[in-house]
Amino acid sequence: MVKLLVIIPAYNEEMNIAQVVRSVDETRRILPDTLLDIVVVNDGSADRTLEAAESSGVIVLDLPYNLGIGGAVQTGFRYASEHGYDVAVQIDGDGQHDPEFLPKLIAPILSGTHDVAIGSRFLDSSRAGFQSTFTRRIGIKLFEWINSVIIRQKITDNTSGFRAYNSKTITMLADEYPLDYPEPETVIMLGLRNFRIAEIPVVMKERQGGRSSIGAWVSWFYMVKVLLAIFVNVFKKHR
């Protein structure tokens, strides 16, 4: 029996979190021989996210103040590490990620061929789905080029927060996980340490309710900040 933990970081997601939890819970029917647990990490939300998550009957970790996506996800990894889960899956709390793709996402982990699997919205052009905003797509292509140069592997969706990890990766990320906007930086960290990374084609949806905390100007700041963090990781590796 595989122990699987789905980590859902949530900040001001009272409109979405209950439906996201229900959608994940429904995947039990397509995940045989899997013990699936769900943990919502409430990242100091100012709305009723905490109450909505608790009413769903899942594990809720309530952070006393907002740490950002990196701190929230790392809290989930620490919980997964401390409780001996074989696989951890990260799913955003805004409803963009479809849990129906869970079996495909965790397949490379369960087979032992890869340590990490990233759900990419860009691998299957024949299937419609939300491709993100124009500004973010520019950043995604930039990260694709830079990361492919650094880790010698093309990752088409470095900003995707729909990911699966094996126990070795969980242990590392429980201790070391980037803050702020961690997804592209995590790809570099894992690639430079020779973790095996796979991408799986998925279809993503638009945010199902509420508003993203990353606007157009924040997106540009995000790109600059993550690029600096990436080069710091490269410098540390060579040193």
C-alpha cells in the first residue's frame, strides 16, 4: 500500500478550497492500493479559508502568519517527512489543477524511474486548457531556456505547481525549499543534484474563484528575483 500525501497550500482561497479538497478526495476511486491523505496548509489567510478547509474534514495545518508559497509548501513537506509518506503531490488551492491527472503524475514515481514529476500544460498541444497570461508565458519560456542550459534538460513548465515527489526528494525539500516563488528555483536545485525529473502532459484550468496574488508588475519582479536565485544556486554548486 503506497502512502500518498496531497499537499494543498492555500492563501485566501475560501471560494475554492472546499471544491479542491472534494476533487482530490474523489480520485481515491482511480488510485487503487493507495492510502491517500490530504493536508491543507492555511498560509495565514485573512478570509475564511481555515474554516472552509476544516469543514472538509481533512488535515489542516494553520500557519500563524503568511509565509508565502515556499513556506507553506515546505510545511507540507515536513509533515510528509515526519509521517513517512512514500509520495507527496503538490496541488494549488485555486482550482487550476485537475486531480484526474494524479495517476499519470505519480506513475513515474511509483515505477522508480524518476524522483520528481511535473505536470506540464505545454506538452500536449492537441488538448485545450489554460496557458497562463501573456506576461507569465514570457517568463515561462525564459525559465525553460535558462534551466535547460543549466541542468541540460528541457523543462517546458518550470512554474507549474502541480508536482509529485518521492520520499528521497521529500526529505531534501523538507529541509531546503526556496521561499517566495519556488517552482523554477526548485527545478534548478533538483537538477544540479542529479534528481531525475519527468514532465507529464496535463490540462490546467483558469483560477476558479478569487484573485491571484501575482499581478502583471509582480510577475516582472518575480522573474528578476527568481533569476537571481537561480544564479546563486549555480554559484553555490560550482563553489
